[in-house]
Amino acid sequence: MFSNEDTEKIAKLVKFKLTASEIEKLTPLLGVALEYVEILKTLDTSSTEGTYEITGLKNVFSEDVCSKSLSQDAATANAKLIRSGYIVTSAVIEK
């Protein structure tokens, strides 16, 4: 069903680097996986409700509301170096 060239193309698309022996092992497995998908496609799911989450967890984020916060002067009061109202720090991004 799948050729080694197909496996190489798929690996390239998903940015996997495969050796020749890995390609030989994976090529028949891709065919098996596709056979399972074909079996699943024959199942009648018309009466099955869609599942969008299975954990039962609820959104844990708080409401996005404005609240009282520090003024700029208070926020920068303990800074060693301030320029144009902003705290100046050493670079933290490496090249």
C-alpha cells in the first residue's frame, strides 16, 4: 500500500529524519495504520454525540476584569535605573 518513497515523503513533511532501516520498518506500519482508519470509517456514528473534551475539567481562568494596581511611580520606585519611565535591566536574550 505504501512505498518507501511515500514514507520518505511523509517523514519529510513532518520533519523526521529517518534512516534507511527505519523507513523499511515504518513503511508496512503505515499501511496497517491506514487499514485501521478504513475500518473506523465503516462504523455508524450517526447516533453518537461528538466529544470535545473528556476530562470533565472546567475553565480555571479568572474573569478578565480591571482592578486597582500600582502607579508607574510606585512600580518603579525601587528600580536602580529608570529611562523614560521604564525599568532598565541587563539583556536576557542570548544571540
